[in-house]
Amino acid sequence: MSIVKITSTKDLPSWFKIQNYSSLSLETEIVLYRQIVSRVAILRSLNLGREMNIHDKLEWKFIQQFGAVTGEKIEKLYRAESNKLGLKEFKKDFKDDPALNLRKGASVTPLTARHIARMMMGMMASKAEETGDPFDAFDLRDHKYHIEQGSENTVNITINLRYRDRKILSELEDLLPIYRKSLGSAPPKKSPQKKTPLKILNNKVIPLLDLLIWAKNNNSEISYTVLAVTLFPDGTKGEEELRKTIVPFTLAMTENTFVDEWEADLEPSLDG
């Protein structure tokens, strides 16, 4: 099927309104990080030729409805809908778990998603019992979602500590290229330049990601002229800046190392 060229703003989806993203300027870096991560996960899946899974579809539904999926009211709505999916989806078998076919070492063994799921259920049930809070299907769904989303770039392993360090490190060194090849994960590339909230906001990265997702999902390609007029109606940035700087920077976010390094920078705040 040939790609549809979008050369007029009239051909863009009616739900996209740049003003729906204005509230992002008031948000924290953590909120911006979470907005980026959810969109990157969807775009990565589409770039790999996969259809949106049920959780991506829910996320995409809210993006189309609200643009910036932020604020207590919107988050409460999202949580309620996600909770309906949680237990139902989580109880399904992990039939296509790539970890089932990964090579094992003497000291290093891959964990299957089913094994991780059982551990998560046990921990969450214990937490619910201790706190008296209800079992949270949203959190349960979220853990399963991240196990699935990270499957092409993540291997969960156990390490037998009875082996010497030299043995463990040697096995890891041997197994890493095998795991990458088995899962179709490319070796890490050089991370793009420092990401800052101001750069993300000024370059309209989040609404740009939404347009890229829409285009990919509809077998379309939006011209730089249309992107410039749509994202920067005041003319502050133009086609040339999008082509040379903004779009490459945005696409670089879909590389494995970008989000991982950003998460590492924010880890203390995320845990809090």
C-alpha cells in the first residue's frame, strides 16, 4: 500500500488541536517524561509493524481526546478505564513470551514473563493485605504492560551468586549479543544531546509525536510545511528547523538509550 502524502492541514485529524497541549508548560519534568514515554512506546510498536495493543489503544484514545493527558481529573478517568482492563488482561497466558527460547547459562537464567507475573501478583496481594487497601488492577496491568513493552529490549534474569564474579560476568558478556540477536534488539547507539523540559516544550515534541503516531497508524506522511504551520502557527519555527533539528531530535527519543538515561536521571524523583 502506497504512503499517503499529507500536504494540507485540512487532511490532518480533526481531533488534533495545538491548544490542547498548552497546559504542558505548567507541568514538571516528571510529567513530561511520562507523556513522552507513553508515546514512544506506541510509536516503537508501530515502527516494528505491530498493531496497537489494548493498552496502547486506551492511551491513544485519551491522547486524541485531551492532547496533554495530565491533571487530576483526566488521570482519574484514565485510571478508571485502565482498571477495567487490568485483571482481565493480566489473567491471560503469556503464550508468546520470547524469554522461553533464550539461552541459559550456569549462573545466569532468563526469567519468563509468567514467572514475573506470578511474583508481581504475590507482592501486590501481600501489600494489599498489609495496608488494607483494595487490590489495584491498574498497578497490576501496568507491570504486565511494561513486561510486554520492553520485551524486545529487556531481559529479566536471575543470577546464581554461588558462582564467582568472573564466571557471572563472563557469561553475561557471552549472552548479551545472543539475547540481542534473539530479541531483535539493536546494540545501543550514542544518546542524543541532553534533554531538557524547555527544549521539549519549545520544540513541541509531544504534539509532534502524536502527529507522527497518527501518520504511522494511517500509512501517511505529513509534509514539513504542514507540520510547521500546525505546530507553530505563530511562525516562530519553520520547515527548515523541523527538518534539520526538531524531527531528528524527536525521532532520537525512540532509541533505546534515550528514555533509559532520562529515567536514570529522574529515578530518585520517580521513586518518590
